[in-house]
Amino acid sequence: MIKTVMHNWFQWLAQWGGLTLFCVFSAAIISQATAQEKQTDEKIIRIGVVAPEDGSLGILGTQLRAGFLIFQNEFIEQGLRFDVIEETEICETGAGADTAYGLEEAQVDLVVGFLCVESLVSAMPILNQANIPVINVNIRSDIVRDEAARLDWPLFSIAPRASDQAKFASRYIIDNWGDKSVALVEDGTISNRELVDAIRLQLDDGGFQPIVLDNFRPGQDKQFGLVRRLEKSKISHVFVGATRLDTSIIARDAREIGLNLTFAGGDTLRAPDEDIPFPNGAVAIIPHVGLTGENAISARAAFDDAGIFPDRFPIFGYAMAELATLLAEIDTDDINKTLKQDVFETVIGPVSFNLYGERQENTFNAMVWQDGRFIKDEELAITQTQ
């Protein structure tokens, strides 16, 4: 019944989570068929999970699958309401078409994944014809999302849009730094330049003008040139479109010349510390994903039992398994329509989509780095403007 080649999951989980995790999930899947035999009269949702096995996104694919398996292991005794059909994602232009045909042949009801833009855009026309909705968990591209809306593709997005981050960041700057001397600085890379440019435009619409717009060469051991330019302009607050390490170097060099700067940035700040500590008080404008819903306590226990830290992609996998279970309990022949009408209570909180498949709940927060971790400061968490 299940097209999935399960030994691949076992291999990934054994490598990623260790022997204990391997054994736990092996037992869960082996007993799954028996549990489902008891519920033949109940509606079963067939989920296609599409994610890479290797490459830079391979670990995220492994984590997404692990989230599904944690849910399966937790609820195996109650009888699962979904089957998982695995398809390996090839992150190449046009590769998504073959994947989509495979999903159509497997008669899936819903797809979760497609972590690569190239495969997603080639798969969507085929899945659209087959009326198979896709839930995207990581692709933020405004271009892709606008095209999906224009063509009425059944694309639903848990991930926020790239432009949403710029809106939230500009609102944060105006509300919290409105009386400060502010600089917008970026490292010249495409993604960071686009983010900073989008913030600048949003600030301009809000009537706020940063004192300095600057850029620098990334990956250098020192950034005294930039720091002295900021000092000359009497800058006190800096939004940096750069890596965490480059931001740490700028902060270190500023302290060395006696310049006290407050920093903010985007997703690139959510990374491990390297040789230079990240400064306390720095703010990351990032989508916050955590175990916050009604079942958060039991879900956390399930993650602990599996020996897996509840990071974003395992949580997404768990939440999407939860959402599929809720869909199976709804009497509907049109999942697309149901996804746009209902609110689904999951471990990441309520999930609802507008008519264009965009998640309606704000996920961005201002997370403050304090003593080795990012914390959510309620006074800094600004409600996203619509």
C-alpha cells in the first residue's frame, strides 16, 4: 500500500539520530500496517513527502521526515489516519515533473515538501492538473508565490514571504529605533542586498530615513573601515544584512574603538557561534517556530523520547502529520477548499490559509541574543502589520 522505500528513512535516521532513534522508528513503522488494518473503515490521507536525500538541503529533508516519524511513533497505538509516500527531490530545473507524475500515480491526496524552487515550479503545473495541493515549508520567494497566485496553483505556504520579513523589520526599526541614528549595512550578496533594499523602501514609505546606507566586503578578518565610517556618522544602531560571523566581527571592532553599537539582522544571524562571540542584545528578525500549540507538552515528550531536538524542520514534519490527521477527520472531497476555509490547531499554533494559500498567522518575532541563546522578548515582539 505504501510506495515508500522505508530503508532509506532508517538509514538517514540511523546516521542523524543514532541507533536508539533507528530502533524506535523501525518498531513504529513495522507496527504501522497492523494498526491501520484496524481502521479500514476510516478515511486515510495519502501524503507525499518530497525532500532531498543529499546536498545542502539533505539534512533538512531528513529532519522533515523525522518529524513525521515522531508523530507516527507517538500515535501508532491509536491508529494512524495517513499513509506516507516518499519521493526523493532532485534540485534541478525541470526535475519536479517526474516527481509530480510519480505522486499522481501513487494517488496522493496532499504533498508536503519541495524544498527547492527549481523542482517546485516544474512540479506545480502537473499537480495543479491533478488537483493535488502542496504545502511548502521553506520557500519564501515572492516571485514564486506571486506566480502561484496568478496561475491559481494549489500551493499553500507555512513559510512566510521574503517581503514579510522586510515589513516586520522596518516596523521594528520605526517603533524601536525611531529616535536613533540608524545605518543599513549589507555584505553585497544577492539575498542580503535584496533584504536591506526592501527594508529601505519600507522605511521610506513609513517616513523614516536611515542616516547611513553602506556595504562591505564579507569574510574579512577585520572591518575597521566600515566601523570608522559608522563612527564618523555618529551611528548607534545598525541593521546588518550579513552572516553571523561578519556581524560579530563588526561588533568586536566597534568595541575596540569604543563605539557602542546595537545590531539587528535577519535569518543569517541564527547560526552557531564561531571564533568570535555574538554580542548580547543583538536582535534577529526571524520566523519563530516552536512547540506552542495545545499538544506542545506531549509533543515535546515525544521528541525527547526520540532523542531529537525540536528544531524547525522536525517540528514542521510533526505539525504537517498533525494537520493531515485533522484533514482525515473532516468530511470533504476537496482538500484545497478545506485548507482555505478551516483553522487547524497544531503544535506550531493555529494554521490557516487565505485564498492565495498564504498562512494568515504572523510568525515573525524580534528574538534577542542573550547569554548564548535567542529569547523572545514580549516587549520587542512587534505585531506584523497587514
